[in-house]
Amino acid sequence: MDREHMSVLEVKDLVKEYVIPGQKPIRVLDGLDLVVEAGEHVAIMGRSGAGKSTLLNILGGLDKPTSGKVVCTPNVGFVFQSFHLMPELTVLQNVLLPTMNGRGKKGGDAKARALLSRVGLADRLDHLPTELSGGEQQRVALARALMNEPEIIFADEPTGNLDAMTGAEILDLLFGIGEKPFALVMVTHSDAAASKCDRVLTLSAGTLTPTPS
């Protein structure tokens, strides 16, 4: 099979329930299916509370489903709405974090510096996250997500905590910075962000449906 048409994510009959003692289980995801091909960009939209972040966490292995099947490439990156940088580490150290799992490639320090230069932070390497603006922190998070050249990036409202102009800059970077093509699954409320993707899906009643263009 041509690599360009290989799937990097396959989801079948995904169910997620939350059990509250004394109450009926709350089913957030209800037999959901999804396939994402290499290099494909997919936006997932839906009302607040629909389960978008829950879905993304399951797809990326941060949470477990109640039942169903998730097959994903092991080489992934994450970009979160709240950045999730380590406050005690410098900008450079935060970007180097993905190399500490034993799968990082040689020359990690030089690669991290190069990525930070590409996101416009070459002069902030030794700063702590608290010394950066929100937009700068998200640039660090993006560089970190790209550190191990992921085949797929999961982005949870990557512009949600940013003003419109800064958010647009982050989107331009997200869709244009990778040295190698990567697939993207992005949860967003932003029509502008979704419009940049190849497909837009709506999560409602626990399942995904194509969003009319």
C-alpha cells in the first residue's frame, strides 16, 4: 500500500462510559468509528460537553475506552489548549522532554534549538514558561510536539486561550512548520481553524458525522 494512503489511526466501535455510583452510566462515546490517513488533517467540532476532549485523550492513549478498538501509530505529538509546559523547566528543556523516553534521535539539542528558531523563540531558550505570553507558550508546545517527528499530532483547542491574531499565527505554524507531513486530529470550536483541514466532523450523541460544507 502506498504510504500516502496508509492509515495512522483506526477507531472501531469506540465506547466511553462514566460510572457514577447509584446512577445510570453516562455514555459519552457511543460506537464511534474513525480512520485517519497519513498526512490527513481532520477537525472535530461539536458543542461543549459533547466529549471532544475525551475522544482526543483516548485516541492519543491518555485515557482508556470502555470498549472498542483504537489502533494508532506510536509516534504522536500533543498540543493542548492550556499548553501544559513544565513550569520549572526552561523553554529549551520543555521542547527536549519528548527525547527523554529513549526514542529521541541524536542531535536533539540542535533540533530543539532549530524548532524554537522556526517558531520565533530563538532568543527565549533559557526563559521559564511564566516569563512568556500565552502565544509564546503555545509556540513552545508546538515545537515540543514536533520534536520526535510525529506521524500524527493531536491538538485540543490549540487556539482556545489565545486572541484572534495570535491564534491565527499559531494555526499558520501548525499547518506549515513540519519538516515532514504529519496527520492532524484537531478538536476546535473555531470555524477558521476547521476550514484549514481536509475533513470536518461533528461529534454529537457520541458519534462522528461529516459536517456540511
